[in-house]
Amino acid sequence: MRGARQIDFPDDFWIPIPLDTNNITSLSPYLVPQDHLGSKALFYSMSAFMFFLFVAGTIINTLTIACTIQYKKLRSHLNYILVNLAVANLLVASVGSFTCFYCFAFR
């Protein structure tokens, strides 16, 4: 390259992958802990929030589906759309939120 200049990094600059290799593109940055992204308190608070979303989303969507099944007056076309959204949201809340909770809690 023409005019390539040396970059001076500060003393506390940290790269999470080992640089003693000839081919740095073969290494994945996800093979090492991502401690530089945030503190443990941040990950634990995100874990608590995702657990809250898991519990609240599961309870509310289950109640929506159960009430629509139990009461015949709620069986209208518009409420079937609402139940369809509740089923989809129940799957997202129970699978996605719990997976994020597990990843944040035990990173």
C-alpha cells in the first residue's frame, strides 16, 4: 500500500483474539469471551429483564388464549386474529426470551 503508516494504540487497548498468527481472518472473534462489551452487572440486569419478559409474556398470552377458548362470546373474527398473535407471541416469549435469559445469565 502506498503511504501505509503505523497506528499507535493506547496502552490499555485490548483485542480479544490472539495476534500471533499469520492469517487473522481464519480466527473468529466469537471464540473468546466478550468481556469488552459490558460489565457483569449489565449482563445480569439484562438477564433479569429477559426473565421478566419470559414470565410476563407467557402468563399474559396463555390467559388470552384460555379466555378465548373458555368464553364463547369472545369467538369472533377479530378475536381469532388476537389469538393468532397471542400464540405467535407465546412462542417468541417462551423460546426467544428464555434463550436470551440463559445466555446473559451464564455467559
